[in-house]
Amino acid sequence: MTIRNVTIGDQFINTTDRKSKRVSTVIDFLETKSVLTGEVLKTEVVCVKDYIGQELKSIVSFTTVLRNRV
């Protein structure tokens, strides 16, 4: 699945993780739809990264993924 040039499985390094070199991986997309019309209002990227042996999931912007791809 690809949305706005971002595909599930894409990897990137967020600007806050540059020193530690932790790589995040895109795992899903979230769509927010209007209750009245069903129109998609926004789409967000869900990513996961390893942090001290734990999996952290977070939501990032498409531009963050595009700019910082590995």
C-alpha cells in the first residue's frame, strides 16, 4: 500500500534520532474521516522503532518520512 509516496515498510531516521541512529519503519496509515460525509480529512503515518529493547509506536508526518528515508 502506498499513500503520498510512502509505502508500508519504508525506513527513515527521525531528526530526533540522528545521533542514536535509530531507524523507524512505517507499519500502517491512519485515516480520519468526516462522520457526515465519509470524506477523508487527513491521513497519518504510523511507525515503529526499537528503543532499548522495546517497540515504540508513534505517528509522524509524511514529510518526515520522505525527507529522512534510509
